[in-house]
Amino acid sequence: MKKLFIATLLFVGIVSFAQDINQKPKRDQREKLTPEQRNEKHLQKLTSDLNLDKKQQDQVKQLIAEKSAKAEKFKQSRKDSKTPLTAEEKATFKKQMEAEKAATDAKMKSILNADQYTKWTALKKERKDHHKSKDHKSPQEHNQAHLQKLTTDLNLNAEQQKQVSELLSDRSTKMAMLKKSRKDSTAQLTDAEKKAMKKQMEADHKAYDAKMKSILTADQYTKWTAIQKEHKDKMKEYRKDKK
């Protein structure tokens, strides 16, 4: 089972990388704001959406600052920790998050009037539904979006589109199967297994690259590799910014 779990991570990592090619990291497109700037932006949005008065703005500002401080503290603690969360710790964290959410809801309800609170809960639901619709695309939808992007960027002809579509579909099917098997495993990877995973990822990437090279023309392949490099560089910058 552990070997299957490793294979899952390998394949998911490679496929995720391949499917993200030509797509800029979403967070990388956002303004680089400090926690304080993000808090102020959030407050301005709530003030506009809910028509907060001065007293409410001060109260909401304090609440946002408290939540932000807790989030930054947790983020730093996870950054400093070398040990992954256990299943028990994850369950405890989930309960804590639910308690924090309920506490925030109660505080907001005490700050807002009835109409404002109704609108605030509606806005939260709307945002939650929006994220769900974005995050729950089927593998077929992801493949189609990826194919359309490649078709536009590389000017693929009908035959190339068919071949790339088959390649994406094949990889996507294997990924789905392996992701499912990953859920059944709770084993932690050893250093040796991590090295083996990295080596296998490199081999898988080379195989994928070879298949794409056989489908594309020389000019298309040159452009595709350039786009890959650009995306990889952006991902490096994004990870660097998170540290």
C-alpha cells in the first residue's frame, strides 16, 4: 500500500504540473499585500457591501485583526514544524476551525443589525458556492480547458488536438485511480521514498515531454517548452513569497 501511495504522489504531482502549464498561479496574479493591507481591503469591502457605520467599522476591524493574527501564528507554526499533522491532529484542527467560525459568526451577529447580518450570511454563502463551482470541475472539464488553452497558445490543428486530448485523458484517468488509492493510505514517506518519488517524477515528466514533442512541430514544441519554463519560474516565485 505504501508503494501505491508513493506512486499516487508521483503521478498526481506530475499531472498537476502538466495540467497547470500555461495557466498562471491564481495567487500569483493577486497584489502582494501585507496582512495589514489585506485586513484593510477586507474591511473596505464589508463597509461597502454592508454600509457599516463608524462604530461598526471599528468593531469589525478589530475582529478581522484578531482572526488575521491567529491565522499568521498558525501559518508560522506549520512553517517551523518539520512533522506532518497526524490524522488525530487534523481532526482536532478541524474542530477548532469550526469553533472559530461559530465564534466569528456570533461576534458579527452582535455587531451588525438584522438586515446587515442577513446580507453578510448571504454573501458568505455566495462566495462559498463560487469556490465550490471552481474547485469541483470534473477531470473532463479540466482536460477540455487545458486542451483549449494549448490549442490557442500553440495553434494546434485538428489531428494534434485529438492526440493531445487522448494524452490528457489517459493521464487524467490514471491520476483519478491513483488519487482514490491514496485516500486509503495513511503511511508517511521516508527520506529514501521521497528521493525515489522525485526521481520517478523526473522520469514521468521526461516521458510526457517526449510524447508532446512527437505531436508538436518544432516551432510549437519550442514555444511549449518556453511556456513551461515561464510557468515553473512563476511557481518558484510564488513559493518563495509564501515563505
